[in-house]
Amino acid sequence: MAKIEVYTKQLCPYCTRAKSLLMRKGAAFDEIDISMGGPKRTEMIERAGGRTTVPQVFINGTHIGGSDDLAALDRRGELDSLLA
């Protein structure tokens, strides 16, 4: 099973959408809440190549991007193989 990390903030509709997609796929993920900023937010920005928006999704350490990027992978039929 893939190691999935999702950086999120509270009340973020894009975060909710990304998490819902992963849940529909039956994928377990670690949610890292950066609502209050701090070192985890800095970590996310560094790992995401400077992106500051949430969510930021990583699968097996590879940066996937945000909610739209995750949905695009699913539409192209490429997400399931990453989650396996």
C-alpha cells in the first residue's frame, strides 16, 4: 500500500475534496494539519517546491500537487496504480 501524506488546513474545501477522493479509493493517508502554520507548513513548502496552497499531496514521497492535480490523475486513470 502506498504511503500518502496530505497537508491540509481546517475549513478548506479543496482539502475536503482531495481527502474524499482518496477515501472513495479506499486509500489510507496521513493528514498533516498546517492551519496554525509552524514547522510543518515550512516543511510542506520545501517539499512542494515552494507551493504554499493546500492541499499538497505526496504519494510514496513524490509530490503529486493539489486537489486539481489529484483529480486529473484519477481522470486519466493514473491514480489507482500510484495508490497500489
